[in-house]
Amino acid sequence: GDSVTQTEGPVTVSESESLIINCTYSATSIAYPNLFWYVRYPGEGLQLLLKVITAGQKGSSRGFEATYNKETTSFHLQKASVQESDSAVYYCALGPDSNNRIFFGDGTQLVVKP
Amino acid sequence: AQTIHQWPVAEIKAVGSPLSLGCTIKGKSSPNLYWYWQATGGTLQQLFYSITVGQVESVVQLNLSASRPKDDQFILSTEKLLLSHSGFYLCAWSLGINSDYTFGSGTRLLVI
């Protein structure tokens, strides 16, 4: 089926350190999946962080970036220097299928220590 | 401006009691509407989607039901809650296939 697997949290890093959250996907019913990273800050809803629709392309937002790698079926999220305000839960996702369904990973909680 | 409003923000309910969660969309005509749910430690998964008023498709069977009584309203409900219904419920809208989702702030439900 269509699914996403991502780094299990919580992930704890110190401010100004680099970050990588791994994401791999399986897309069996979707020929050309879009790949997404969503973020949920404490007390808020899910927000789209970045999206890439073409294999080989890189998306970036707020200092985060992720490259759509079709060969390794991966979409890892990276940031060179995290801030305390980046503390949140990050979800990798793929879609849409024919019902416009988006498939999410379990989410990775990121804790950035000052 | 906030286009999607979910209520309540949080609920604590007893097993066997009824539940009704609401979602209202502002300023968008004929959006696709979705309910998502994430159990504690689980995966965020789609429960229902609706393309038009009065029509709702079920994706996952969880002894829950959904209705779309108006173009801008999506309701999730059950007559008898189970412990397994605890979790985080998110409503979302999009303007069709391949258009981005916009999520509400969610409702945290604890069934005891």
C-alpha cells in the first residue's frame, strides 16, 4: 500500500546544531506522488512546511529543506542550524491518491534545547 | 484570515457517551472536506472525505460517522464512544485533487 515511515521521536538537539529527520515512502497506487513535510507547533493545527511534486527537486522553507529522491524513495528533512522555535512535531506525507487522500507518517517530535 | 474552525478544542468524555465534533469552513465555495485522526502514538489517518453537501465517504471503519449538512460544515459523531476513540482529530479542506490541504487546529479527545 501507500505509506510513509519516518524517524521515531522524540529527537532532541541543541540550538544551532544541525538536524535530519529521515523519511522513506512507498507509493504503490500513486504513479507520481507529491511529497510533503507538515509541522504542528504546540497548540496549533497542522501546517504545510514544504512540498515537492517532481522527483529530483528540492523544496525549502524556513531554513528547512528536503530532496525528493525517487531512487531511494526518500524525502529526508534537514536544517543546518535549528532554533528553539523549531520545536514541534514534523510529519512526512505523500499523496494524493484518486480520492485526494494524503498518507502521513507517525510524526517526529523535535525538541530543541536552548 | 482563519478559514477553518474546529470545535471543541478538547474534550474528556465517558465510554458509551455520545460525541459530536464540528468543523466550519469560511470563504471557500464547495471545498473538499476531510476528517483525520491520530491515536496517541499512532499514525495520522484519514477517516472520511466529502466532495459535496450530503455526500460523505468512509475511509476507515472506527464506529464513527460523519455528515455534511451544509457546504461549509462537516460533523464527526458517534452515539457511543469507545476507549479506542481517544486521540487527536483534525478537519481539513482542499479545493480538489492536487490542491493543498488546509488543516484546522484540531480537537484532542480523551475517552475514560
